[in-house]
Amino acid sequence: MARPAAGRAMAMALAAAAAAALLLALAPPPGQAQQEDRTFLTHSGAVVRTSGEVLDPMYAVSTVEFDPDAYLREFHYGTVSELPDGTVLREFTIVAEDGLVMEVAPGVFYNVWTFNGTVPGPTIRATEGDLVRIHFVNNGSKEHTLHFHGIHEARFDGVFEPVGPGGGRFTYEWRAEPVGVHPYHCHVMPLEEHIAHGLYGVYIVDPKEGRPPADEMVMVLNGLDTDFDGENNFYAANTVPFHYQHHPVRIQQGELVRVYVVNMVEFDPVNNFHLHGNLYHYYPTGTDTVPSAYTDMVTLSQTERGIMEFSYDYPGRYLFHAHKVEFSEKGWSGVFLVGESGPEYG
Amino acid sequence: MADPGAGRRQRGRARAAAAGLVPFAFVVAMAAYVAGPGSEAIGLGVPLPDVSIERIDFVDGEIRAVVRNTGPVPVSVAVADVNDRIQPAAVEPDGRLERFESALVRIPFPWNEAEPYTVGITTDDGTRFERRVDAAAPSLEPDAGTAGLLATLGVYVGVIPVMVGLLWLPFMRGMRSRRLVFFLSLTAGLLLFLGADAAEEALSLASGVTGEENGLDAGFGGAMLVVVSASLSFLALHWAGGMLARRAGGSGNGRASPMAAALMISAGIGLHNLGEGLAIGAAVGLGEAALGAFLVLGFALHNTTEGIAIAAPLAGSGGPRRTPVLALAALGLLAGAPAILGAWMGGFLYSPLSAAVFLSIGVGAIFQVAWVVLRWVRDMERGPGGPGAGFPGAAAAAGLAAGMSIMYATSIIV
């Protein structure tokens, strides 16, 4: 009896050892790190150390291919010439593409459809009454168009005149009206897909007499549905989630700030814009010179837009974000860094 | 020693080896052509990434998730979120995951006890994967106190009930053959039930049916993981048992001796109790204390019957006159103590993969032991003094039926 029992015991010991080895191989990695060499911040400012990689699109300073800082204050006035009757002609070239894969948030890559290589496309700016002529080239693999909000002839509406892929061309032309801030976007079906992938931009029509001087900027409120489930994974002002959180928008104490805000979020019915430590005068669609509200909160539906004007009395860091907190916690939040007025600032 | 045939034999062997290798070489060549580096022979379809969150721990001010790449392509973990809200986090050792590689995602988060949380992981292609925990509970600290508590639970569930069950040995000893056939069949019935029970558990775990908390990703083959693990365990025990029986000189018919049979039943039941320990440890680890307490009571009652299974072969006429108490205790420990080990594993390093594999090994072991016992019953029925030639006879059928019914009745208490 003794020998077989011993043999069996040995067989079982072997089996147990094999099982233990298997378990070790399959076990999750240990939480303790050998080498603690990176840190990151929590919301409350606590410092956390890690031996691994930091996943922090919020507070860790990072950049991706698209630069929201450059976009923020970049206005395109076009190639300017004068017609015999004295009208100013502004000519623009906009090229559509749909094959780019771009890093839209740190480490996240997404197939963006672009006007002139960026999301949003270039901010087109003209003065009321100018003749705007846009040479549109479709270098994508699908049909695209340009559909501008505003007043124009039916044939330039960019809906029933699809422009073919692989170099198709179309020239749009109209008088710049009405005064205000308007979106433009592709209007090919399925429309939601073409917009959600990034085919949109901002078109500003200035009044002839101009607006009071201000620090002007454009914020397109948009979202990215990176896994195509009909819900946005990321939200932002100007595409890159949390960008203005770690790259605060620098403005100056006492100086008038004018923000052209356009809501291009798809899938979610509304978006909104809340400013901290201040209120703004709000001009819906920018079409009127009298503000409709003095508030710190406006709600915007799809392509709803307006102009916000404010100036800060006190220096410091002020948050601005969607008060639909889901959006702000998925990227649509940023910081105004108000510098003290004085010669040393700048 | 000059052996003229030796060279020829060697050549013949080499030729046979080569013949065996040739088809294999072709397969390797084809695989290299189709899927090797630089090959563009197969570019069909888009491989979709898949990441599964295997385990979520709530520690002091932090949520920890073990994530594994269970898809066909390497992925990088890019973003972590809690309840679909992006959080600053870290991934250790790094976010790049090859196939089946795992990493630990640490998310500093002031979680509240007993509230549900969904942890999400977004990969580099923008796809988000998530897992929900119904009630957050602090993870077990791997210290002596917790280890002691889990060990105590293991003793309640495994060791004590089995030992109590073994006390039926004197009652069964010296029984007439027909009665013993009944009790051995009862044992087989118990074992068949336990095997089916463990198989169901392993299958639901492996095919992700348990889903929310503990499921295993389909990338591991689902039911086939269970089938293969159980078959390997069955074959290994079958081979080992047969070899031992032959070596012991046994009865010559490959049947195990009573002591060997008792030992094998103990080992099989031990593997089963490991699974029960895992269930209890995991329930405690996941903060489901109420479920844990229920499991302890139910398994304890249930496992008393396992003692009968071990005692039955020893009670037979072929068995030893007297079984040393120490040997009995050792058998009981072999069957019961793995519950302690299981509780530790379930509580401290639960992973659905290891749980599914261990449960499957238990399935194979239990069915193998049931097989051994049933063969024994058949031999007794046909042998001298046996109830008759037919198998199963009335006693065996009644025993099987009673065994399964008892197990069912005690199991639904859990």
C-alpha cells in the first residue's frame, strides 16, 4: 500500500506544482511597483506616483497634431481684390479630405474628415456686403459639399450639387450677409456621419462699421464619437479634449474679450457654455447689436451660435465649461488665465 | 559489437523521423507565406480590438482594474474613466498590450462604499470597453487577519463537514454487499452531481454568462477551455490511477484497491472543494458578505455527504479491517483542506481565467472518480455474492438516484 500511495502523492504534488505555476502565469500583475518614477495629479491636486504610464488628458500637459491654440485666434480673410464697382472680393480655397487618421486626444487616433486638414476647418471672415468666392476641391473618397448658413442663391446651397470625390471642384459665391457668426459644413447624406467626422467650420460676417476692438477668439463646441456607437466619447471646445485646461487661454484684466461660439455637437440635443467669476453679454447668432442676455449660461442646440463679450475685473484662473457636466468631464472644459493689466504682462 | 542490422535500423529510424517532419515543414512554410512578416496574402477584413476588464479592486481612494487584451491585435490603453467620466489615471507596467497581455490601471477616485461603479477603458483606436461593479467594497488586504478569516471559512466549509461525514464509516463497515452497492452508488451519484455542478459553473464562467462581475472573455475559447481542461484532468488521473493499480499488483483487472479508491475520491473531492473555496473567497473579496455567509452554510451541509463518499470504499469487504484514524484524518484533510487554499485564491488573486481552469480540472477529476466507483459497483454486482448480473441493479440505481437527489436538495439551500 505504501509505495503506490507515495507514488500517487508524488503525482499529486507534481499536479499541484503545475497548477500553481499555471496560476502564477495567469495571475494579474502585482500592484506594487519596483520603480516609482512618474507622477500625476488628481482632481483634488493630490500627487500620485506610478511606475507605469500616466493616462491624463486633463492636467498633464500634452499636445496632439491639431493645435487648438493656433486655431483659437486664427481668422482667414481670403485673397482680397476689388471689383470694378468697388465691391471687395474675397477668394478662399477649401479642400475636403476624408482619409486622415489624427491623434485627437493623447493616445487616441481617429479618422477625421477635414476642411483644409483640420477639425474645425478654417475660420472664414468677411465684411457685410463683400463678395465671397470659395473654390472648393474634394480630394476625399466620398462626395462632399460646402453648405454655408447665411443668405445666398439656391444653387450655392451645397445640398443638391454634390461634388465628386478624387478632385471634384465647385465654386460657391455670395454676398456676405447677414452680419453675425455662422457655421458651415458638408451637407452630403448621411449628414450626421459627415458632420460628426469633422466637416465643419466657422464663418464670421463683420458689420461694415466694425465691432469695438477686443481680444477675439473662436470656440467650436464639438464632440467625437470615436467608437461609432452614436454617443460622443469626447467633447471639447475646438476638438481636443481638455486642451485649454492644460493650455489656459491667456487674456488680460480689463480687456474686452469677444468669443464667437458655435455648437457643432452631434448626437446630444443640447450643449451649453458656463463662465466662472464673470457674466457675458450674449448676442444670439451675432446678428443684432443689442445683447439678448447678460448671463453666465446659455444653452445651445445643434448649430446654434452666438457672440459672447466680457472682461474680467480680477486676475487669476477662471474655468469655463459645459454645465452639462458629462460633457465637461469628457473634455469640454478650459481655463481663462487672466493676467494683471500692466506693462509686465504679455 | 558489430551488428550489421544496427546501421540499417538507424537509417530506417531517421527516414521515419524525416517522413514525420516533412508534412510539418510544409505547414510551417505555408504559415510563413500566409501570415509571416511582410506577407500580404491575407488582408481580409478589419481585426477589431478587444479588451476585457477582468477584475476591479477598490482600495483606499483608488479604483484598480486589471485589463487584458483579449483581441486579435495589440492595443494601447489611452484613457480611463469611472461612470463614463474621464479620470486622470496610470497604467502599470505600461499601456501597450500584446495579445493576452494584462496591465493594472490605477484610477485615483474617492469611491463610496456600496455604490455601483462602471469602469471604462478607451484604447488607441477610440473604442471604449467597460465593466460594472454592483456595489463597491474595500478589497481584502492580504494580511494575516484576512488570511486567517478566509482559512476559517475554508475549515468550516471543507475540513469539518468532510470529517463529520467520515464518521459514518463504522456504520457502513461490515455491511452486506447489496447495501454497500447502494452506498457506493450513492457516492457515484454524489460525484456525478458535483461534476455536473462544477461543469455548469466552469462553463458559465468561461462563456462570460456570469457577465457583469466575473465572466471570462470569449477570447479564451469559452466552453472549449472547460472541455479541454476537464478532459486533460480526467485523462491524467485515469492514467495515473491505472498505473498505480497495476504497480500495486491489485486485482489484476485494473481496478483500484479500496484505499487507493478512497484516496482518489478524496483528491477529486479536494479539487471540487477548491472550487467551492474559490466561490466563497471571491464572494467575500467582492464584498458580497451575505452571499459569502450563505455559501458557507450551504457548502458545509452539502460537503458532509462528501465524507460518505470517501468512507464507502473503505467499508467494503475488500477494504482494510481497520482504518487508522490518522489515515482517515489525512483523507479528510486531502478532501477538505483545498477549500482553504481556494478561499485564499478567490479572496486575494481572483481571476476568471484561473477560476475557470481550476473548476474544469475539478470537473475532470470528479468524473474520473465517479467512473472508478461505478466500475467497482459493476464488478461487485457481477461478482460472487453480488445482487445480480445486470448493471445497474436495483440497489445501484437506487443509490445513484438517492445520491443525486440528496446533493440537489442540499445544493438549493445555497
